[in-house]
Amino acid sequence: MMRPDHEALIVIDVQNDFCPGGALAVEDGDAIIPRINALMADFATVVLTQDFHPAHHASFAAMHDAAPFSMIYMPYGPQVLWPTHCVQGTTGVAFHAALLTDRAQMIIRKGFRAQIDSYSAFFENDRTTPTGLEGYLKTRGVTQITLVGLATDYCVAYSAMDAARLGFGATVLEGACRAIDLNGSLADAREKMRAAGVRLED
Ligand code: VGL
Ligand code: ZN
């Protein structure tokens, strides 16, 4: 059923590298796509986000001779070092072929600055550099957002918490998300989202 115009759907990072076979594959990451495709038809405003890194991005373990999934401290705070993923110009950065991307009006790319990672659709990991999505949504009269996609405990959670902080009503449909779950990161993210006023639904 069609949602009212003040509601938007934000589809986070449904890209090949986060799906089975990808460089940072999330278990069953592609299983959520049919539901997301159906949801997109119900919202007048649909935004896709795309993790979009240069080849030598500072969040890549290979740049630090470190093991993937270890931690370092960047000038802006702690940072997980990831396997090289979502590099511009590769197949891994592309949206999964089953995602009906034509149902979106806007694609926000993030993580394109070599020295700073960006989990959230709203702010980079320094928590202050904006992506512009806040202005896009607010100027279109959006007050409520629904978030789906990959990964629940990183980009979805950061985006949802920022949305709540910016004054949007924020709901995460967990059944249309999948998690990386690194050292309890899913339980941690769920607790932080709840504390931030994010609604968690199935
Ligand atoms: C993501 C880790 C690194 C995500 C992106 O989409 O959740 N996670 N880059
Ligand atoms: Zn990334």
C-alpha cells in the first residue's frame, strides 16, 4: 500500500561486494532484495546509498599491512579495517543486478574521500561532514524514514541513528536487512539504535 508523501525509503548499500560472493559478503545479503523491490513501489521518495571507495581507501586493511577486521585509530576515532571492497570501477561496487534501481530518484555515494570512511548516509565517520541527504529529504518535505539494506550493524545503524538525531522519525525493518555481526556488533547496534529512538520492526 502506498505510503504518505512525507515518508521516504532509504535502501542502504545493496551492492555486489556485500552479497554472497562479494569481497565483504554479508550472509544472505541478497535474500532481502525481493522484499526491498516490493517496498520501493510503496514510497514516493526512494533513496539508494552506494558505498563508493577509491582503490586506496584508508579503511582497507591492505593499506595498513593489517589483518582484515582489526582496528586502528584514525584522526576521527576508532576504525575497523575492512577487506578491500566497493572500489569505484569494479563489479563489486555495482548494485546487485536483482535490485530494481529504477524505482529510486536519488543515489547517495559515500566513502569517496580516501582518508575518511562513511557508514552513515547522512554524515561521514568524523560525524560532522554531511553527505547532503538531510537537505534533500527535508526540502522534499520528508519527516519519516524507513531504512533497509546492508549491513544492519554498520551502515544501516549509523544512518538510522543519524536520522533520529536530525529529527526524522526512523524505522529499521530488520527483516529487510542483514548484519556483519563482528564481535557482537549486531547486539550493540540494536541497543544503541533503541536508545537513540530508532524503531526496530520486522
Ligand atoms: C559497510 C563496512 C564497510 C556497510 C560499508 O555498508 O555496512 N560496512 N563499508
Ligand atoms: Zn565501505
